[in-house]
Amino acid sequence: MTTSTASAPVSGQAPDSAPAPAAAAGWAPAPGTHTAARLPLAGRHAVVTGGARGIGASIARTLVAQGASVTIAGRHADALQAAVAELEASRPAAPANGTQRAATVGYVVMDVANSVSVQAGFADARTRAGVIDILVNNAGQAESAPLARTDDALWHQMLNVNLSGSFFCMRAALPGMVDAGWGRIVNIASTAGLTGYGYTSAYCASKHGVIGLTRSVALEVATKGVTVNAVCPGFTETDLLADAVDNIVAKTGRDAAQVQRELASLNPQKRLVKPDEVANAVLWLCMPGSDAINGQSLAVAGGEVM
């Protein structure tokens, strides 16, 4: 297990500027209030899985811009280190009047499909930056195959990463949120969790499972100050989409540009979704004033799914 922060390179060591833990939460903003000197997520600690690239990197950047300390998680330390360097460059400075501490950015290496790895990763994240207030389950994989050619390995891989990974992370983060009386969990599902697509039965099953998990846990914690929601992007401009296009080209021999146009045509706006548009939806669900939004699945897809 490896952890790092931009301000404290020693593994597991909490930097001097880290937000105080919940027991000394003098830096946490009062719900629903902020001033120009106090960003709305100041004092909050967010964990974003799959945060090194694509949608996850956009989410991490958006949360940092609103004052949150962010720990990104993934399997590859080199990619995480590069993402942390970019986040550090965009991190807002603490106000000179000392009304709040500077947000921190850092990473933990973990595999969301492995429950032991998740438990260790979340423990490291808490050591680095205190209690976890916000969890964004963004890590995921997508593979396609006709049902008859979907072998056991592909089926289990989709469920293990997309569904079990979200479950393991929620289980690790939720008790601290309940104890603190405040928390936000946002699961990045997909329009594939709201409808069906041919040749993606394992992926669709895993994302439908994420929606069911979201709704169930949202009801469990509805009176605890914690909300649980899902954001469901349509086809989005990411490396994951590029990999999907390459896979279709390899299997069908079609032109890559044509495949991308066909995927974009599923969006009534006739375009691909941008990662920052997904990040903005996530941010809204984490901001003061979103307390009544719970158990919802928000499609970010230009009207593809209604």
C-alpha cells in the first residue's frame, strides 16, 4: 500500500496543512454557508477512485477548486503521481486571514476489486487527510461481447470492478460519515445502468447493480445526514471510450471516426459528453443545499435516457 501527498511525501504521514480530523473539526464549514474567504467544500475530505484520468481527474479537479482536500485512488502510482502534480498546481490557496486551512491533494494505491486493498487504502487516506466526508466511486471498466461469448472471466471482471468495487468503498467510508452526521456518496454509474445496450450484458448488469445499491443504501442512511446518489454519463470523451472504439474497430473493421460518430448520435444533442460536465453534476450533489437529493440516478447524456 502506497500513499503520497504533494506536501508530505512520506507514506502515511499526514501533512501539516491537512484538515483536522472530525474530533477537531473547527475547519468544517457550517452547512449551507460560505463566504468569499471560505470555499463551500473547505474542510471536507473527498476520496475519488479512478481519479488519475478521464472523468475521475475532472471530478477531483472540480472538488479541489471548491476547497475540498482530495485523495485520488487507483492501481498505478505513476499515473496517480502525475495527476496529483496537476491538482497541486490548481489548488486554491488558503485565505490570508486564517479562516480556513489550505486544501491538500494526495493519492493512495489500491485495487477497488479487492476488499483488503480497499480497507487499507481508506485507512491510509484517513491518516493522510482525516475523516472522509465525500466518496466518489468512479473507478470502472467496460468490455463488450455477445452473451454467448461472454466467458466467466469477463462476467466476473465487470461485476468485481464496477459493482463490488463500489460496494467495498461504500462499506469502508460510510461508518465514518454516519458517525460525523454528514456525508456524500456519488456512484458513477452509466446510462447502461438505466437502459440496455446490445453486446454489453456484463457491463449493463454491473451498472444496473450500482443503481440498485445506490437506492438501497440511500434509504438506509436517509436520516443520518448522508446522501447517496448516482451519476449516469452517456458516451463521454475519455480514454475508456477510445478503448471501446478501438475494440469495435478491431472486431468489425469499421472506421474509427465512423464508430465515434455513431456513438455520439445516440445523444440527442449529437455529441459526446465532456468529462467536466459529469464533474459538475457530481459537484452539485456534494454542495451545500443538495441535502434533499437522495437515492437519485442523474443522467448526463443530453436527453438520451429520460
